[in-house]
Amino acid sequence: MSHHTRTGTVPWPDDVAAHYRSRGYWEDRTLGELLWEVADARPTQVAVVDGDVRVTYRELVGRADAAAGRLRELGLEPDDRLLVQMPNGWEFIVLTLGCFRAGVIPVMALPAHRRHELTHLASLSEARAVAVPRMLRDFDHERLAHELVAELPDLEHVLALGETGMLDPRSVPLAEVLAPGEDRESERAAADAMRPDPDSPACFLISGGTTGLPKLIARTHNDYVCNLRATSATAELTEHDVYLGTLPASHNFPLACPGVLGTLLVGGRVVMLPSPSPVRAFATIEREGVTIAAAVPAVAQRWIEHQEETGGASTRTLRVLQVGGSRLPDEYAARIEPVLGARLQQVFGMAEGLINTTRLDDPTDVIVRTQGRPVHEADEIRILDPLGEDVPDGEPGSIYTRGPYTPRGYYNAPEHNQRAFLPGGWYGSGDVVVRGPDGNLVVHGRDKDMVNRGGEKISAEEIEGLMYRLGDVEIAAAVSMPDPVLGERLCVYAVVKQGHRAPTLEDVREVFARAEVAAFKYPDRLEIVDHLPMTKVGKIDKRILREDIADRLQEPSGR
Ligand code: OOB
């Protein structure tokens, strides 16, 4: 292992790394210094818009440098992890860039995460600090953060976003960390001196995951810059673009495909919005002249329907609508361009690396019916049958990939890496795809035990583990059920212990609430059964369960 990758990460083999370097896929530049170059070329241009707040490029990098210095003053050293759980706003961006400058690694938690997830992410990453909003949607994040500090030995500081007067005295006000500096030149020089190694992690992303609890994915400066350049190219992003950041920005898609970071790297403008509701999104598109946005299919559907019903605000400036995170039904895909006036770009990607997109000049048929092809010329793909043989084009198989922005292992997870990666470093995402003769992929299904609820990934194993907290449950199986809005919802089948009372869905949700789990993981439906169908090798036959619940939903009384 080379000296600059941190313990627990899996580096690319030396010869592969040398190849990526010699071809220029890895530039050996940090995200922070690249951003400074962009800012130096357009200091007075607005980089970030958040409601009435408009941050110029000069101010953005100035604040990021000042924040880098303050993180250092707090005692955060290069390579220390900062758990970041922030809503979409300018503060998220400045804090993230401050981390990039200081070599502190942000761990990208979701706003929906609760104690169950945050405890796991903080301990797995050995985070030394956590950044949260004081209060968001009636939830007291600041209090939870202090409870975590009390429980976790590595976690010391809570950085809290909110009115200073009401802060818990133990919190560091985020407003102070992110405030403009006093002396730009010396803060810049100080931040330059903290420059991290481009092969070190820029951030930790959270895997959708099929195991009990999510894994961390260390994305290096080199790999992430590569990811940004390649996705910016297929979105044909330029400095004239205005990107609407409306999905939770800690997801890889809105963060970096090309997302917030890609837009800043080309000198464009980012508009942050905390929720994708059509009324506010459309008003913002119109007011700010948004040219590109990213949505999950459920959001794209709402936008189409809203526009058809109201014909209200104008999305005239919207050049591209990227849709990904789960399968976009062809019917909706066909309506995006006619209704919203934007070119559709389908995006089939993963936090683990590989991003596929349709190209803007592809024939309509490709744009509407496929999830595109890899964004980078060095992305390698294999599509394998269950015996590990390559399948011919046109036949479904499991996708495996390697490339310059697909890390070779999860962080600190050697046993899991044995299963998730094939010899030779091929990452298997668990998606079943068909490759057409033109190289475009169509996602057919999955062979991983996960539920994709409107783009939020839920591990079946994690849900089943939580089900046993109901003392009455003998055995439980979590499966997806079809849903017209979210694509999939979460259904749990349960066998009740002999002589015990059958729990209700309300009982289940209460137990999940008590376990302080993210709300998107609460089961949507509970089916009590006498026994579960088994496969020949003695595993629960989830295919039968998925068919069963789909059938039940068809019945008139099914919902
Ligand atoms: C994105 O990333 P993750 O890590 O939340 O989830 C990855 C998984 C994929 O393995 C696949 O199962 C599913 O999400 N997925 C899609 C899809 N895009 C993602 N399934 C069908 N069609 C699509 N277009 O979801 C993500 C990361 C970067 C860009 C876009 C999405």
C-alpha cells in the first residue's frame, strides 16, 4: 500500500494507477486547488445561490479557506473525519470545500439519518466532529449530536447550524466556522500549506448497501475529479450553466455527477434548494434561469404532472433534466422533453463509482429506453451469468466494473470486499443489465437484496434485523413491492412465534421509531404468514414473495 492512502482504504494497483496518471485521467490536483483556479478566473461571479444569499467565487473560496483554518484550530488534523449531516444550503458547500482545503474528510450522511445510522457512521469512520442543523423539520439534531458525543469515544465536537443565541453552549456555532476571514492572503497561504495528497480521500460516501449497515466509500481527490470531468462532459456543462441542487446534496448524484461540485469546477452557478417540491422548484428555475437539474424518477414524475396540471411557471431555461437513482419508467421518460422542454439525460450510477449516462445527442429512442453507457473511456464493464461467464449483448447478466473513479474496496471492510469484488478488482453492483449492440445499458432488475424506495436504498438484511426487536417475530423477510409513485416500497413478511400475538404495521413502525431509524426505512406494509417459501438451498425465496405481494396489490381490496 502506498504511503498516501489511509489505512483501511484499498488502493488501485500501482500499474493501473500509473496508467491512469500517464493518460491524464488522474491529474494529481486536489479539489480545493482546482476550485481556486476557477475562482481566480471569475472572482466577482456568483458561484452559489441559496434563497436570498448569493456567494461570489471570491467569497466562496475565501470562506472555505477561513473554515479550513478554523477546523484546524478546533483540533481537526488532516485525515480526521467530520460527519456532515446538513440540509441543502450554501453552508453545506462552504463546509465541504473547507474540508477539501484542510484535508479533513467529510462523511456524507443524509438529513434523514437518525441515531441508528449516525452512530454506525460515526463509529465506522471514527469521526472526531459532527456538523448538523440545530433543528430541522421538528427534529432536534443538535441534541442527538451531543448524545452521540457522550457515547462515542472519538467524537468530540458538535458544529451546529442555527441562530447563535439558541445554541447549546457545548456546540461550536457553524456560523462562526463558516464566516468570512480577516486576512484572505494569509488564510489562503495557510490553506495551501494544508494541501492533502491527491490520492488521499476527499470524502467518504455512504453505500446503498445490501449488508446490515451501510459501508463507507473513500473517494480520492484524483478519482472524484475524474468523475466530475467525465460527467460534466456528458452533460455538456459549461460556465454558463446554472445547476439546481434539490436532491439531498450528500448523495453522489447531486454532489458530483456533475452536480454541485462539477458545476463549480467549470465555473457555473449552483442554486441550492432544500426540497424538490414542484412549486418551489419551478419558481426557482424561472427566477434563477436554471439550465440543468437532477431528479430521481419520483420527483421527475411529480414535475411532469404538476406542469401538465398547472402549465404554470416556465421551465424554458431548463436545458437538461438528469434522472437517475432508480429505474425511470419509459412512459415518463417519453414525456419529459414534450412537457418540461428539457432534454432528458438518464443516469445509472452508484456511490461506488461507475456512472452511465445517455448522451444529449443520442436518438430519442436511446434516451427514452436506455440508462446509457459509461461516462469515461477507461470504464470497464463485464456482464456475467451466475457461473461467471460473460453473456452476449442482448442477454441479461450481472454488471461488474473497474475504472479510474471506481475504488477497489470499501473502507475498513476486508471480509465484505471479498464478496463485493471479484479477483482483479471488479466491483459487482448487484444490478442485472442488458447491453445493446450500441453499448447502451438497460437496467432489468437486481440480484442484490435491497429495496430501492424512490431512489433511497434500503438493505433487506438491515430491516430484517430490526424486525427481531419485536419479540413476537419468529422470522422476517423484507422485499420490494411495486408502487406507482416511488417505483418500489418496502413490504415485510413475518412469521409469528407459536402462541404469540401477531404484530400490526403500527407495532412495527413503533419499534422502528424507538430504534431511531431513518423514516424512509419504516416498512410500508406487513404481511403475516404461516411460513415463508424456501429455495432448494434453504434460503427464503424472495422472488415468490415479491410475486405474491404484487398479486395482492392487484386485488381490489389490496391496499
Ligand atoms: C445512485 O447511487 P446509489 O449508490 O444511491 O445507488 C446505486 C444503485 C445502483 O446499483 C442501482 O441499483 C440503482 O441505484 N440505480 C438505478 C439507476 N441509478 C441507480 N437503477 C435503475 N436505473 C437507474 N437509472 O443511485 C446514483 C449515483 C450517481 C448517479 C446516479 C445515481
